[in-house]
Amino acid sequence: MTNKPHLLVVDGMALLFRSFFASSAMGQFIRMADGTPTNGVQGFARHVLTAQSLMKPTHLAVCWDMGAQTFRNELFDGYKANRPAPPEEMLPQFDMAKEVSEMIGWQNFGEVGMEADDTIGSMVEKWKDDAEITIISGDKDLLQLLNASTKIAFTKKGYTEYDFYTEERFKEEYAIEPEKFAEVKAFMGDTSDGYPGVKGIGPKTALQLIQKYGSIEGVLNNLEDLKPGQRSKISDNVDMLKLSLQLATIHREMPIHATLDELQLNDYANDIFENLENKGFKLIAKHARSLYSLV
């Protein structure tokens, strides 16, 4: 049994969007006295509080995208270009979520020009030998970060149901190393991120190619072994394939300006949630009190 710290790394953006759309679909924006909607923020905080009570981390970090433009847009104009702008009711909630996070005592991380995924990847790289790490997200791109000390809890239903991936489960299902998942993504492309990969190569073929040849380079070095149709699709799209790999690969080299000790969780005091309640975040306060028996 390990005595290592257990670091919970939260994809704040994923939980904020998920909470916003789950409640806005029913018209529940939970507005403050001045009319500002808070539904996404209240859902995000309740989600993290619940995860904390279920997974019992000793340390916690929340990662955010910091604006829509990243280095990937500079590499490829079409990156995420087809994504609709966030609804108007969500706009004030991006900063609000970070403020609430800080008020509760969680540390926020993010860097302009990078995505939350890159911050998460860099944290995993920095602390994989020092901590057991659990990532909470809904983003399958993060599968490439799995290792012996890192697992991913994909959101499934409500605040309590997760689909857990470990390195072992990934290898059983995909028969490749987790870091090779970016190479699979590069072949198949990603419609939600807006990069095409190699047109005509779907997820199944993409995975088979990496299983057989080990990497994109391995496939390109063995084009003559492929069926003529596959060969021509790939050889016509080599530049886009290589670009897609750059877009699909999560960066792990970002400086993380914190020590692990600084992310240690403290017991919650009731006055934190009294303060939130007074500011209009009643659902968070109620939820925290029910989970942590605060009086």
C-alpha cells in the first residue's frame, strides 16, 4: 500500500461546461440578485466537492483554459474553428469559477496560449513519481497521459458516477502504450477539435496501423506494405498527418509554479461556505455542509 500523496487534478473547463449545459437545458440558470447566472459555477464546485469526498485526495489542483487562442491555432487556422461560441449566460462564469475555486481553498492553474490539457499533462510529468494522480475530465484526449501512477476518472452520470481508466485497462483495450494514443488521433483526426487527420482513415484502421507499425514514422517507412487505397490516402496527406500529430499531442513541459505541498487540502471550515452563501452561492454551501458535516 502506498503512502504517497494522492493528487486530484480537475479539468475545470470540462466540469464547468458539463454543469452549465446540464442545468441550462432545463432553463435553470440560478441567478444572483443582480441577474448574473451561476449555474455552471455552482455545479462545478459541487462536482469537485463530491469527487473529493469519494476519492479522498490529499492534494488538489484545478486546471483551466485561459482564453480561446492557443499555440495550436497558430499551427492550424482550423483548430477548434467549428466550435460555437459559449452561450451568453456562460461568459461571466469563467472568471467566477476561478474565484469560487480560490474561496474554497483550491489552487487554479492555466497559462495563456496553452490548453488545460497541457497544464494537466505537465502536472502529471512533474509529479508522477511523487504522487498517485487521478485526473477528472470528460476528454478522451487525456488517455495519452496514463502511466503507472496516473489514472483518469471520466465523468459519466451526475456527480458520483465515473468511468475509470488505468494504464492496465488502456493497454488491454487498445494494445498500445498510452502515449501512442496521440498518433492514433493524428490518423483519425478530431472533428470536435477541427483537424482532419487522414481523410478516409477511421478510428479502427488508425489503431490497427499504430498497433502494427508502432508509430506514424513506422507507418510512413512501410507504405509499400499497405493496401493501395490506404497507401495513397496516407501519402497524399503526410503533411496534414504530421501537423495533426502536433495538434493531438499534449504538452508536458510547461512550468508548474507550485510545489506539491502547496496543493495540500485542509479541512473545510464552515465560514468558507458562509461566505459563499452570503455571495449568492447557496447550493455550494448546502452541498458542502451535507458532505462534510459542517456546523
